[in-house]
Amino acid sequence: MSDLKTKPHDGDVEKFLNSVEHDKRREDSLAMLEVMKEVTGEPPRMWGPSIVGFGTYHYKYESGREGDWMLTGFSPRKQSLTLYIMSGFRHYDELLQKLGKHKTGKSCLYINKLEDVDIEVLKQMIRDSVEMMREKYGRE
């Protein structure tokens, strides 16, 4: 089994976010940093070269593979601001309808600009996902 390439480290979160070239993405990322600190109650931590994560959980699959991962996080990608909603989206149909302009992947929420979404709905999704993950995996 291979190890995860994306691991937490002690990189400077604010230095990373302030280095984002795209002005709007940098501004939105700094705002998302404050939102996630508020909602999770966790300090931010760099995961790999470009993900800001909050909290951790330990998973173990039936295959025997196990590891640690962030409860939630985000990354200022070139195409969009990517948020990691680790519980997935099957519980969020109603909230997604209210959220505003977005796209989703398995556990990724893609937002072009924060002003395209309802920030209170976004906070609720993050809060609910973190609570689900803590219930499933316990607190670290």
C-alpha cells in the first residue's frame, strides 16, 4: 500500500494564502480562512503544498489501509476555490439548492467567487459535515 502524498506540515498558512496570484481568489481564500476557523473551532494547517485543512480524523478501511485526514479544508485553485466537504453531498440536497452558483465532485465543492454563494448556507454545510465526521470517527 502506498502512503498518502498529501500530509499535514507546519507551513505558514497566511504566507501561502497571501502568495495566491489571483487577487479575487486570494481575497476569498483569506475570507474562507476566517469562516473555517469560526465554524470548526480548529486552527488551520497546511496539507501538502496547496491545501489549508482544519482538524483531523483517523480512518481505517476494511482493506486494512488507514491514515489521518483533515475534517474540512480548502484550496485556492486556478479554476475555483475548492472546499473539501468530507462527508460528501448526499445529505445536502436542500442546502445545495440554496447555496448559489457551484459545482460538486465526490467531496469537493467548487466555487468561482464567494459572492456567488450564500455564506450562511456554506457555513451550515461545513458545520454539518464536520459534525458528521466527528460523530463517525470521534474527536482527535
